[in-house]
Amino acid sequence: MLKGRGLPSRGSFIEVECAQLTIIGEVRWSIGNQCGVRTREVLNIPGLSEGLISAPRQIRSVFGSGRARVVDPEQVAQQSRAIARATNLALTLLAIAAAGALVSESVSRSLGAPLGRVSEQLLRRNSN
């Protein structure tokens, strides 16, 4: 159970940093300034309360706001999709640029000698 102001609502995923321990869980209930959190791992509650693992003085996010960071799974999924789209676009543009460079080099090598001979012939004609 967590106590404090501005706790997240039921169904929210949170991180609670406690000394060197980070507890990740889902808020199962929230009433007033208290909420219950379900974690995947079993916690040593007596160890927390006896100080073997220092009890949290505050719930804080990675950003240091002094509150639990609420993680919305849909928002995380949207961010992941946006990153995937941006990465896909960047790799596609890189592949197109590389293909363009290869085509340009190939055309230059293939047509360089014949165009050089044509230029020589035109120069000879103009000088006569």
C-alpha cells in the first residue's frame, strides 16, 4: 500500500524507487490518499519495514518530480510505433540514397568513355 497525494488511479502502471530498489506494479485500488499496488515479484515487506531495505521516504519518478511515474501502456505503445516508423523511414531513405549513388556511379562508368569520344570528335570538327 502506498500513501501520499496525487496517487495514480486504478489500472495505472507505476515505478516506485526505494533506495537501490525499483518496484514496478499496477495500481489495483485507489481511495483518497492511499492505493494498493500489485507487483510481479514477491516483496520482502518485513525487510522493508525493518529497514533491511530502506523504506521509501517518497515515491519519485525517474524525472525527480517526487511522485510516482504513471506509465500508460497505450502511450508507450504509441511511442514505440512512432519510433519504429521514424527508424523505418530513415533506413528507407538511406537505402534510396545508397541505390542512387550506385546507379549514378554505374552510369558514369558506363557512359564516360563513349561520351568522351563524342566530345573529342565535336572538338575536332569545331577546330577544322
